[in-house]
Amino acid sequence: MTAIVNSPYLEPTQDAGRRYFSRPPSGPVVMLNLLRFRTHADYSAHSALAPATPRSGSEAYDLYIQHTMPFLRESGGEVTFLGAGAEFLIGPAHERWDLVLLVRHQSAEAFLAFATNEAYLDGLGHRLAAIEDSRLLPLVERRSWRANARCSTTGGRHRECGQHGARTQTSLEDEA
């Protein structure tokens, strides 16, 4: 039997980028980032960016964020959530993520423009020095859910939901 080797994921592959941008979603996209930091930042591949004193992976990532924010704002993007990770309630017990980050971009095209900006790329070495492993998952809001979330029942009667006329599960159960 062949052992499965779990390689760290630090950057998108060309194949993953090609698949995503061959059929980009329309409208805003939110990038879910799961990040695991190195104990000690590794600047061996980016020595020109290395701070004078050794840093932790978390501290190196802070340098990346400081470098990145002006380019993110310039592209119309924004960080909508940044928080500490914890153990999974549902998921592999051996997996841990130190930081969770949600970044909203106006579109897949705006994300691509941000991610290929040469000035932004000049500081990418801080991220690569900081990260032991990561995941990046593009998310697109389901607008039908938002419309249905406005539905409600009043006094056991169904109330229509705006222009959609959808019914909630609760209103259907009330009628049964």
C-alpha cells in the first residue's frame, strides 16, 4: 500500500487557477483562507525581505498583512473577518488552523487584478515565510438563500417573501 504524503499547500497551482478562471463566478467573491503558521518564519527563499531579527510565522504574516492592505483596498477588496482558529467541532482532529481570514473581492476579475499586481507580489515572500500550510476556498453567496431568509410566518399564516413569493419550511409545516 502506498502511503499518502500530505504536502503543504502554500500557493495556488496553475491548474487550479486555470480551472477557476475558465468559469469565474459573476458578482462578488469571498476568499476563505485557513492558515497554519510556522513556529519560526523561513525567509530562506526570500532573504531580501527577511527582518533583521528572527520572527515567528505569525509575526511574518503580520508583515504580509501590513504590506498587502493598501493593494487590497486599491483593488476594491476588504477583509471582512480575521480571527484565531481553534479545534474543529466537525473535521479531522489532527488538523489545526491558526488564523481564519475572509477577504471580499468585487469579482473574480478584481481578485485576479489584485493577485497579479507586481507591487503586491513584491511582499508575497512574507506570506510564504510565515505559512506552514494553508487552504484558499473561493465562496459565492447564494442569493436565493438571502431572499428566503426574509420569509416568516405570522400567527400561523404564511407571509409571501418580497418579489420571490417563496415559502419557508416553517410556513409549510404550519399548514400541514
